[in-house]
Amino acid sequence: MYDAFSTDYDRFVDWPARLAAELPFIVAQAVSLSGDGFPSILDAACGTGMHAVALAQQGWRVAGADLSPEMVARARANAQAAGVDVRFEVAGFGELAARFGGGFDGLLCLGNSLPHILTSEALHAALADFAACLRPGGVLVVQNLNYDRILARRERWMEPQAHREEEQEWLFLRFYDFDPDGLLTFNLIRLYRAGGLWEHQVLSTRLRPLRQAELTGALAEAGFTAITLYGDMQGAPFDADRSPNLVLVAIRE
């Protein structure tokens, strides 16, 4: 799915608005939990690398990984265009420490990436991999959607996104199928036109809706402590019934 979506991902996301909203929270967690902030950061499931690029522009030492080769190619191009040095590699959850080594001061896993792990065994392996990448006392920041709320309300549709470049228009529609096995099928409809008829493309992938209790417990089992929950990337308290996101900040023992 994400190889096919990589061409339009930076049109789908309003990066100036998103980075303005999220970077202060990320930096605040760094400073409050590790003193001098994140001297070195690994951005897992980095997509087109825009968080990593923005942090590198602020002086952090940053690396990024994604399972999609096309996303990594876009990330490298974005770093080159911004004039920053960020190492991007094709690597998925469970193989980060083998690729990058340990000793990172911070690890980010943003953009609802962990729910792409479809079994509890794979989740535990991924979190153990995160821990292996971090130094003792290193900080982990995870941002997922709030599946406690989504499942309770059976919220199928997400807010549409739109983008325009002169005569070209894009619309992005997202919705879930609630599958019988307890997983979700995440569907993305991409609509495009250049002054004429709309063209469309449908992309899909499977997700495992991670609830707060399961993820908190798995983090503790992986050796993370001081687990703090937030409801968004601005630091609002987490409310299982109302929060749009589940954001977890934790310290590696």
C-alpha cells in the first residue's frame, strides 16, 4: 500500500500545520524526560521523513527507517532538498537494532504505525527491538489512533483530506472495514483530476486495533517505565472515550 501511496503522501499530509502542532510536544518530552533533549533520535516507520528532516533542521542527530522502499526514497529526497544529513534505511519493526545499533537517546513511532503489526507476538518483538535501540534512560514516543474509542463507537470513516496545485486536485477518503477476526481493513480512496473527470485509486492494508491497556502492558513487559498517556500530540490528557489519539511516552530501563 505505502509504496503505491508514496507519490502522494506529502500531498495528503499538511506538513507545515502538522509539524507546527507536533514538534513542540516532541521537543518538550525530550527536554523534560532526558535533560538535554534527544541528542540522537531514530524515527521508526518514518514515511517520507518529514519529522526527521524537521528535527535535523533544529540540530538533532536523526536517522529514519521505513519498511517501504518508495517511502525511504522520498525521505532521502526530502532530506536532500532541505539540505540536512539524515540516514534513512529500509527496515521494519524487529530489525531496527540490527540495522542501526543501540544507544539512541530517543525513538519515535508516529502516524499510527504500530497497528500495522498484526499479532501480539510481533508487537512484543517490535517493542523489544525499540528497547534495544535505546540507551538506558532513553525516551520512546508512540502515537496511535485511539482504538478504544473507535471500536466502542464503530467509527468507520475518517476526516477527508484535500490538496490543490493550480488545476490539479486531490481528495483522500479513508474508512475501516471491521473484520470478523477482530482486525481492521484500512481503505484509502485517492481521487485525482486535472480539470477533467476524476480518476480514482483504492488502496488497502490490514491493521490490528491496539487498545490502551494492551499497549501499556506490552511496554512494561519490554522494559519501559514511567509510561505516560496523552490524548494528542499537544499533550492533552488521555480520555479513552473522547481522545482522538493515544500517545505514549515511556523510558527504557
